[in-house]
Amino acid sequence: MSSLSAFTKPEPYHLLSYGTLLGSTLFQSFVGGIIAFRVLPRPQFSVLQSHIFPVYFTMQTALPVVLALTYSGGPKLLTQQTLPASLIGTMIVTGVINWVWIGPETTKCMKERKHQETRDGKKSYDAGPHSAEMQRLNKRFGTLHGVSSLLNLAAFISTIWYGFVLGERL
């Protein structure tokens, strides 16, 4: 039976943070995002994602920080253990890059494409030919989306791998 003293220990917060991180990453990457793309018209999907991603990327950054701060034995011990520190560090760095740079740049590019659609009288995803500016914006969006996806995949792999590291300690 658990006592109330568990609320004052870091380990339960570590485990809950890990579970939330893994669950939210798995759901957003492989369930919610895919279903939304399939069932929503593209403009609504874009609006939905532009509102979900800032929250998602904040969580992808904050939860690994919580993992580092609640590591059993403390953050100092974490820095002495290469693999867990590397995995948590990867999660933090990929989250920060998506949160503060890639995410905002992608949203900015989406807005620019929307304005260009008005100027061109044609959707960015309609069959070509497209104006030179729309081609540039589509290429930029594709690059940003690809980089974000790769960062998200690196974070997901690190999260899964960390789960095995964590499981060895139980």
C-alpha cells in the first residue's frame, strides 16, 4: 500500500512524466495527427495542427526537463550516466528546436502560402503549374515539415529507448 510520502519523492513524478511524454508523442505522431489529416479538409487540418503543435512542442520540451530534474539520485547523478543523459538530452534538444524554431517557421510559411494562394487564385496543394513564389513556399514548407518530422522521430526513438533504460532500473 502506498503512503502519502510518495508525493514528496521524485520517482513517481519521473514515471508519470515519462508516461505522459511517451503517450502524447505516440498519440500525436501515429494516431491523432494521421486521423485528423484523413478526415478533415486541408484548411481545417492546418488550423488544428497550428494550434496543437505549440502545446505539443512545449510538452516535448518540458516533460524531458522534468525527467532530468526527477531522475532517481538527482540531476547530478544523471550527468554521470552517459546513456540516460544522452537520451534525455536528445529529447530536450529536439523539443526545443521544434518549439522555438521549426514550429513557428512552419506556421509562418503556412500563412505566407495562404496569402500566395489568394494572389495566385490557386491552392498550394492544387495540381501545377504554380507561381515561382508558391513553388518556393511549397519547397520551404516541405523542408520545414521534414525536419520537424525527423526531430520528432529522433525524440520518439529516444523516448522508447529511455523506457528500456528506465525498465532496467525497476
